[in-house]
Amino acid sequence: MRALAMTIAALGLSLAAALPARAERVVLGLSQAEVAISTRFDGSDLLIYGAIKRDTPPPADAPPLEVVLTLAGPEMPVVVRRKARRFGIWVNTESAEVDSAPSYYAVATSNDWSDTISETENLRHGISIDRAIRYVGAAPEVTDRQQYISALMRIREAEGRYQRLERAVTLREETLFDARLSLPDSLTEGTYPMRVFLTRGGRVVGSLETQIEVRKVGLERWLYNLAQTQALLYGILSLAIAVVAGWVASTVFRLLRNG
């Protein structure tokens, strides 16, 4: 009986030794938890700041701590088309459907990408932009599906909707960090999940997830709700505004010409 107790105690010590000697957790703050889109909205900056809380100091020989931030917009399907020149004009040829792609995606790191996270951890957590794009369905004649993913990324990076920001997270004494993300004026309304990963030697040692809300306000909100709930009225109103605008423009042009 005594031998069994000693065996169990030794096994418990072995398991305790196998567990991580420290737990590193994120305490996060945002400059704004909600982004309001109005008729004058031309983009915004989001300030992210936080601290690392730990039970015990890291070992002296531990790899340096790094931070990765991601912010993703609502996901939706996208059709990506390839254009080709036919008889002197550009026409759509092959196409592929991306089943799910974020409307906005930013990933920021405290160091160079290769020094911050391993490809295994990137694959496991879906951190990089290409990993955030889910799956491509294509016609049988489409042989290289990855080219459509690359094309979608290239287009949205040019629009500022996809951002890979290396060394954009400032980390101080492995305790405090902050970063600033630029939000374009083409934001889609919805919930934007934000994730923070702590890494050492390319491995994720801690993480936190929160979210911010992007909402239309004022006239933008009223028009959006009208279009969603009263499509016929919205169409009539749009037609009336177009007629009035055309009449005003015609009247002004006539007055200028006669004057």
C-alpha cells in the first residue's frame, strides 16, 4: 500500500513537471469597441493596447516573446474571374468561387513573420491572410485554384482591405504592447473578431479573442434598413431622387447657358 502511494506521488510529480511552468495571458484594451459608419466616414484608426500577465517570470533561456494580432471582417462568398483578351477586347473566361473570405483582414506582428510564428501554428490557428480564406470551388477546367486566392488577396491588398503588417506591434519588456490598425472606408457592417496570440520560438503559448462592432448610423443606417425591409419603397425613393437630381441639373445648365 505504501509502495502504491509512493508510485502515485512520483507520477503526480512527473505530470506536474511536464506541464508548462508558467501561464502567459493577455489583458487587452481597445481605443473603441464600436466603429460608426456615417455618410462622412472615410476610414478610421483602431488603437490596440494590452499587457501580458504571467504567474511566474519566464526562464532566462526562454525564446523571446512575440505578439500577433488579427482583425477579421464578416465572411462571405466571392466569385473571382479571370480576364483574357479576345478579338481585341477583355472578357471574363474562367472563374472560381471562394466559399468564404473575410471582407476585411489585418494581421500584425511584433517581429518578422518567419521569426514570430511557425507554419504549423499558422495552419493550426488560421492566422495568415491565405489561411483565413476557407476553400475554393472551381470548374473542372480550372487547374490552379491557388492563383484565384492570390488574385483575390492582391486586389484586396491594393484596396487596403487586406493588410499584412510585420513589426507593426510594439512590444516593451515582454510586458506591454500596442498597435494601430487602419480601417478603410469600405468596411462592411457586422461583427469583427479580433485575436491576439503570444508566441515563443514560433509556438503559440497564449491567446485571447474579443470583437468590435461596425455599425451604420444616421442616414446610412436609415437607408440600409429601408433597402432591407422596404425594397419597393426604397426603389421608388431612389427613382424620385434621380428624377429630381436630373431636373435640377438640367435647370441649372439651362440657366447658365441662357445667362
